[in-house]
Amino acid sequence: MPRPKKKESVREERPLRAGLYARVSTEEQATEGHSIEAQLRIAREFAESKGWVVVREYTDPGYSGTTDQRPAFQRMIEDALAGEIEVIVFHKLDRFSRSISDILRYFNRLHDHGVLLASATEPFDFTTAGGKAHFHMLAVFAQWYIDNLSAETKKGKRQRVLKGLYNGRLPFGYTRSPDGVAKVVPEEAEVVRKAFEAYATGRYTDRQIAELMNKMGLPTRRGRRWSKDSVRDFLQNAFYTGKVKYKGELLPGRHEPIISEELFERCQAVRAAHRRAPRSHTPRFRTYMVSRLLRCARCGETLRAQSTRGYRYYREMSHTRGLECADAGLWVKAELVEEEVGAILRNLRLPEDWQEEIRESVLDADERRRLLERRRYLEGKLRRLGMAFADGTITEGDYVRERDAVRAELARLEVPEDVAVIDAGLYLETLRDLWDEATLEERRDICRLMLEAVYYDMREKRVVELVPKAPFLPLFRTVEVLEEGEIGRFRVLPAAREGMPEVVGRKRSG
């Protein structure tokens, strides 16, 4: 008996719900390009010819297509992902975006949710098989473009330097002119000259120069207060003498110098003298067990080791670095942190069969090869992201977000040699005895040998994360903690801040 035909679904019978998108930048508004109204009319006629029902219209007047940070565009994407529209129609592909990377990213994201894209005036109807094939040709071209961007960017940078032009963001004191040559900003140039002249006297430190510049009322190019760190780089930038730098070589620039070479060299001589000069008194050297390792759990910045009236402590210093952190200025006694880190480390225990566990996880050749290939891919992606940002292909926000995601994955993909892991395990087995006998300096060396970072919550006054170095990472995934006093309350995680298992705080069975 023949099977009855399956009844067609309601979705197959009803027309697709379409959303129309139109955009015109501020510059385009001043020319004779298509207006918002004309774009919507053409897109509406196209949708009707396809039998689609227009349920929403989205417009972004005065917004550039080089960025996806457009209010109506983002609302449209949210509506599409929520299932409120099933096809997006635009007048031309460049109305949707002028960035190949954005087009590819949103195409894949929308495609995963069953949302289609269609251009009303170009053969980019992605609702058909032919249109999708055409689009994937664009994707192949984009990959070729990214792969070749490295060589072209390097070549372009060298050519710019040979022409006397600057690569990258112009330093404080200059702005870019229409012909590409750096142009002096008079009010900023006055701050530059005063800073260099003050430092050349030899009576000021970087921190004091930062205070002088902050009093002048002009912030850094990122809108932050000047700090000793930003001033240190500023006072060593030969660009202010009319030179451009490429791979350590100084070449004549086409821009107007703000200071003389003689003043610049005097400042460098002062800096060198500061490094050599003996102190008028020799302060007592204090050891900090986790200096350079301890970081703020809130913002990730390194906590500064300081001492006052014989007391050692760690302080969150974002405000002096021109950065923002909710815990800025908070401090904690060094002994409190160091005792807590020590309690964690001396109570780490490896299971009896740890060597076998490590061999199984580390010595698998196929897995090792896969991880190495993934690491090479991520390293290449990191380079391509940097070059795409320098070329203006992606926004700073997208660059920082994707860069940090790649760096986090790279941290998880450390593939240490198995011999190094076994050595690290043998070291860890003797750590308890080593720790009890070690001086504070030796404990500092142990921490630097084993750890990349220690994250500390300045409000709750506790360690929240340990980041082991590569040879110790596989071990930290197998360690156990012997419960002793308050040790059970520690929750310490490995290198990646997200998506990784807890490795300390797991009770030993039995």
C-alpha cells in the first residue's frame, strides 16, 4: 500500500518575512548617491517580486559602512537572530557593509540561524544556490587577501618610511594632514616642548613629568591621564626630532620637528645618568614573593609591590597608569597574600599514577600534532588580525575582542615536551619539603619557576586564580589538594579565564 504524501509544513506555504535595510553615510548624503527613500523603494519592489512580505524597515542615515556599530543595523541583526525576520534585503551589498570581514562574519552567523541575505540590484541573491556559490567565491578571495596582507603591509610600511611618512597612530603633538604628512598641533606641541625641557634639567622623574603634563590639562590621545609609563615612552620617541623609525633605523621624516635633536639627546643622557646614579641613601631591599606575578582579578593589571614604614604590601595602581579599575587604590598586606599562595602551593598533591596520566595526555602523537597545527593556525590568525586592524579592515573593538579570544585559546594550547612535564612533576612532588625550608627569596624563585600569574580579588582579599607555566599546566589538571585548615576554600583555575576546569579545590577521594 503506497504511503500517503507528507503534508507540507505551514512554513513552506507562507511567504518569507523580510526586513529591508538602507544606509547612507554623512559624506554620501552630500553627493548624488541613492537616498534612503530610493534604496527602500528598490528593495521593496525586489522583495515583492520574490513574493516576500516586508515586515520591518531599518535605516541608518549618517553612518559609515566600514563599521558594524550602527544602531538600526544592530537592531536588525537582533531581530533576525530572534526569528522575527527571515530574509534581509538591501539595495547593494555595500549598504549592508563595506567590510569583507564583517560581511563574512554576519553571513555565517545569520546562515546558522536560517536567515537569508539578498541584494536588490546585484547578483548576490544568497537565497539561491547560485548566489551562495558566488558569495563563497568572495570568501575565498577574502582569505587570499588576508593571507597576502602580511607581505603587502610590510612592503607598504617600508615604502612609507622611505617617503618620510609615519606608520601607525601618530604620537601626541601631531595630527594627520590631507596629504598624509604629520602636522603639528600647536597647543600639544607646547606641552611636548615643556616636558622635554623640564626633563633635560635632570631634576625631574618620569612621574613628576607626568604630573606636570596633567596640570597642563591635555590628556593622552586615548583620553587618559599621563602616567610615568606613558611619559617614559613619550620622552624616548625620536619622531619629535623630525625622524621616522623602521626596524631600529632612523630616517629623515617629512614632518616638522617639535624639538631639536640636541634637546632630545640631552634627555636621553639624563635617562642614562639616572640609571647609573647612586642613591643618596641605600634603602633596605625588600623581597616580595609574588612581585611581577600578582594581578588584579578585576582588571588584570599587575599589582605594584610597595613598602611604607617597614610594612610590605601590594597596591592596585590603575589610576596612576591612566587606566580605570573599580578596585583602583586598594591595597593588601604582602604577608596575607604570600601566606595564602604558599598554603596553596605546599598542599598541592599529584595522584599516585600521575606519570601514567601525564604520558597518556602528553605523548599521544596524533593529539600533539593536532594541537601544534591549531597553535600555528592561531598564531597566523593573530598576525592577520593585527595587519587587518592596521589596514583599517576591522574596527579597534573587533580587533581587541578577537585578539583576546585568540590569545586565551593559545594559552590553553601550550604543548610542552613530555620530558619537561615529568621533570616538573618530580619537582612538584618535593615542593612541600622545599617550601618549608626555603627563604622568602627562594620562595619567590619557586613561584616564578612555576607560575605565569596569580590573580587576587582586592575586595574579598583572596587568591582566585593561579596561572601555571607551560610545563606545569598538564600537572595542574591532575593535582589534588590535601585539606588542611582553610585550604579547602581555595578555588584556583589554570591559564584560560573561561572554559577551563577547576584544578585546585578538588577533594582527594578516599
